Amino acid sequence: MRPCSTVMHLLLRCMRGCCRQSRMPRRLKRPLSYINLIFKSLYFNSLTNSDVVFDSILEPVFWMVEIVTRWFGMVFVFLVVALTSSVIFIAYYCLLPLVLQTYSPGWIMWHVCYGHWIIVMIAFHYYKATSTPPGYPPKMKTDVPFVSVCKKCIIPKPARSHHCGICKTCILKMDHHCPWLNNCVGHYNHRYFFSFCLFLTMGCMYCSISGRNLFIDAYNAIDQFRHMEAEKQGVPVTGIGLLIGIAPSEGVAGKVLQEVSQPPYTNKDRMFHKSIIYMWVLTSTVSVALGALTLWHAILITRGETSIERHINNKETKRLAKRGKVYRNPFSYGKINNWKVFFGVEKRSHWLTRIFLPSGHTPYGDGLTWDIYPLKKDMMPV
């Protein structure tokens, strides 16, 4: 705060001195007076701090990010659908016939059931996450309590609501704007987003672990194909007779000629092995990256906070720590209760039907009002 105030004070003194020493025409006086007024408004504003100045400097960068994210949202959605569909196609076209030929009936049943279940869960939650509105606060005046007024929407903001610069509106219990969904993650689709990340990570880990040996075999086969192609360009050496220069018999010569003329592999074999390598590399990479993101969101859910609230709570914790106080998240109901509220678990059977099976139930509450500091008992006795 002090360096910022000192710099602005020096600028004001320089501008004041320039105006006194030189007589400027009227058409220059008005712009300079306006600039002087802007500097004074920044200097005398008690709310000005380093964060405000930093945000003002980076405003063009934020604007460009918002434009790119808004226009390329459908491209990201297309990439998710295309990459996921390519892995499913390889699984059906390449892996399923191999499983049916080599595995025992028990393992065949496991792979078929688990594979189709994970595909259904991924497709369902991704569709719901992209098509479900995250929830918006009322634009008309109501009796709903609010904590502030949005400076951009100029409407009351309920607790846990934040403004999304890409969607150009406020979002109930906003977590973040996800370009891969082309949608905001808020109160009504937060569960769909997390479930999609969770089941996609499980599916990628399944493909990566179960396809490891196939990947190694495919990589060795491709490497062998390259060596064989390199040998074709030189003199073919097959057998000790050709190596020492002894002319082989006619039968042996015909057999050697037939082996050289007919390649030991086809384009179909090459595409099969390349598809296995592509699938394993893609699923392994996604399982690591998306797995870390899913774990981070699981920690946030356990704490009863969103991605935005995580930063706010950290600042409040540091601010109160300087005063010798301890900050407590008012929206945390306890670790188990936070998961119950998040998934909408109201009875024991919901742990199965609402988490491990496709479910379109609405989340707990309306996103406008929240219970503050609930009792230490279970909100939902399950």
C-alpha cells in the first residue's frame, strides 16, 4: 500500500508542476485534468491496494482468456467426444475380439460388464454436466437474503454465488468455468462434473492397467517392423550358406525368394499395434492428469468448499490468524455430511443408486440459502 501511494503521489506532483510551468491550450487541459482526476481517485480511494492495481493491469489478459474460452468451448467439447469415442472404438474393434478368444469365461464377464458400466456412467454424467444449467440467482427483487451486490450484473448475490466473466452472469455456488464442458460448474451440475471426472479417471486407469502388456507387445512389434524394413533395403541374409557365399540349392533359393517377396505383416497388423499404443498413451496421460484434478476436488468436497471458496478461505484464515483468531468455514457440515449433501444421500440405498448408477436427482437445497454452522450430528442419519 505504501509504495503504491508514494508512486501516485510523485506522479501527481510531476503533473501539477508541468501544468504550472507551461501554458497549455484548452484542448490539452481537459484530457490532462481528467487524467489528474483519475489519479486522484485512485490515490484517495481507501479501498485501493496492490490486488486492485494488479487486477487492473491484467484486465486485458483476462479479457482475452474469456474471449478464447467462449469461442473455443464447442471445440473442447468436440475433442472430449472425439477422443473418448476413439478409445471406445479401439476397445470394441481391437480388444474385445482378443478378450473373447483368449480369456476365461469369468474374466470375459468381468471385462464386458465393467467396460459397459463405465461407458454408460461417463456418457451420462458428461451429458448432464454440459446440458444442466449451473443455477442462477433471481434477477428480480425477492425476499432471499443476499451478502452483496454484483458490480457487473447489478443484482443481489446470495451466499456462495460469484460472477462468471465468460457466461456474463452470476452462478449459484460457483466452482469454476470448465472449457471442456463449455459450461459453468455450479450448484445444479457440480455433482455431474465430479462424477464425470471420477468415472473417466476410473475408465482410463482400467484401460491403462489392463492394456499394459498389450502396449509392450505392440511397441516391440512396431520396433521389429522398422528393423525388418531397414533390412529389406540392404542385402537379405538368410542362413549360413548365403553368409559365407555358398550358392544354395534351387529349393532353398525358391523358399528364400518367397519369404522376401511376402512381407510377414500387413497394414492391418500395423494399424492394430499403433491403435493399441495410441490408446495406452492417451488413457495413461489422462488418468494421471485427470486423477490429480479429481483428487483435488475430492479434498474440496470433504472440506465443504468450492475452488473459489478455497482461495477466499485461505485469505480469511491468514487475516484472522494475524488477530489471533481461528477461521471456520461456515458451510462445512463435517467430512461425512459434506459428501452426503454433495451426492444427495438421504438413505442407505442412495449410496448405490445415486453414486454408482445414473441418477438425475436434484442437489440438496436451492443454492440460495445455506445452513450456517449446523450441529455436530448427522444432517442425514444414514
